Amino acid sequence: MLLHTTAAVFSCPPNRNGPVGLTLKMTAKRYCTAESASNEEGFSLLFAHCIGSHKEQWEPVIEHTFCVQQAKARHQRVREAWTFDWQNHGDAATLNHELLVNTRQMGVSAYEWGEAIAAFAVTPDMRGKRMVAIGHSAGTGAMMMSMRDFPTPAIPYVSVVLIEPIIATREIFYRHIADSTQTIVAAITMRRQRWRSRTEAYEWLKRRGPWKRWDARVLRIFVRYGLRDTSDGEVALKCDRRQEANAYPDVHPHFDAVDEIGRVCQSVPVHLVWANQSDFVPKIVQDSLSDVSEGRMVASITRLDGGHMIVQENPDRIALAICDSLDAVGVDLQIRARSRL
């Protein structure tokens, strides 16, 4: 399927962590077809990536989702998809380089990314559209934070899909996740981040974890879009490893996201997608996010083969899980309406 792609840059809302008068930028891409763009009944999908990734990593998922949904009723089809770079990842990291080096050495919080996504969701171009919020790993925290300033009846999304969310209460996080994050941070700070060429980078990455487990399309996309050309003719990661490492201690958005799930799920269907071989999110953490006794009544729970990086490992199956959530939107609303009678 031929998808038309449009790149965009958005100015982020002012933030107390930044210098007065200067704001970070959020880079984005819009995907659609000539036919889908005019389908006012279709869904507008919004995607937030994981730590160390970039917006284009979603492309195989997006393409397969478009393909599967295009044969269905118009209200079940995808109108467009938007992907966003975290302000210190992907193209945004390049665009924001000077500000990041001079004022954001400790990173950019998922709170701030969520604020930028929320600002996008209320732009005139998105008014009245049936938006679906989709996040992976740390991107799930950003997506949930994009809802926190909206009253429950005014949440701008018709559905939410959280893939391998690292969302947990403070107690559960420090008991079951914190040690793993320290190990990951140590590995990131020691990781190679420059190569002589993209060809060398591809050959190096495909022989090492976690990249060797990725779908070949995703790895090629990472080498194409996740690396930048350096002034001396080499290539380097767009997301500086210090910025990537500093994203892991940014835990408070993921604590707050637990409460947001409990609030949002009362009016908007929230779907959880877990990896059966997740090496990062233990089962006790997974179960806590669908704990009905705590008010977290999710619309569905899907478990797929793969590890925590399942978006990169199994994009087609992730797309099918997203398609299932799209098909359920109308059904979810009807069930919720009946339950209130």
C-alpha cells in the first residue's frame, strides 16, 4: 500500500525546565492515502514510541493497520496516522540539539512530551476527528499524561491502546522494575553510538541484542532514520545515549499514569497489549493495571508472542491487535452506555 507521508514540526508548550522565550520542538509525520484522507468517519491514530526509538519505527505497524482496515466499513478504516518524536529522540533530537546540550542535560520528561501531544490533539486540524492514542513502553506514559488536563467528558480520544506499558504504582515499581532499569541504564551509557557508515551500523546491530530479534523492516528503518550523519562522514545515533539513559529515572509520569488509567477507563476504552516473553514488565505489574478492585476496568487484554520490544519484533501482530481495538470502539461505547442504565 502506498502511504503519503508529510513531515511536520510543532512548537511545544512553554515548560518551567526550559529557558524563558525558548521552547523545544516536536517532530511528527502524518501517513494517509489519497482515499483515506477524505474519510471523515475514519480513525486518526496517534503513536508514541519507546525510549531510544523514533517515530518512523511505527511504519510497518501503520502500513499493516491501513491494509487490514481498508476493506471494512468506513467508520472502521484508518483516516490518517500521526507519529511523534520525543523531544530528545529522532529528528527532534537533531532539531533541539543546542537546547538539549545547553539546558536539558538531565533529559526531557514524559510529562513534557505528553503536554506536546495534548497541544497537538486540540489544534484546529484535529478538531472533531476520532483520535486513538497508541503508545509503547515509555510512550504509554506520555500518552496517558496527554490526557491528564482534560476533564473526563472532554478526553480527546475515542480509544487508548497501551503496548507493554511501564506504568506502575510507586510501590510496585520499586519492588519489581527499578532494579531492571538500573541495569539498562548502565548498559546504555557503555553502548556504542557511532559507526563508519550505515552499512557497518546495520551489520553490527543485526548481530547483537536487542536488534537481532527485530523484524528486518524495522531494523532497516532504524538504520535509515534513527542515525544521523556526522561532520566527519560517519553516522551516530540521533538520540544521544546520555539523553536516553536519563529517560529511565523519569518515573513519576508513570506513577501518575496509573491514576489516569483508572480515571480514563470510565469513559474511554483502554486496551492493554502484553508480550508473553516480556523481559521487563513482570506479570504482577501487568495484572495491577487491570485490577478492577482499584477501578482499572480495561476494555481488553491481549497477550502476544515476543519480548518487551514487541513493536519492533512483531509489528504485523501488533497491527492486528490495534485493528481489534478499532473494531471494538462502537461496541465498547454501546456496552458502557447499557451498563449505566
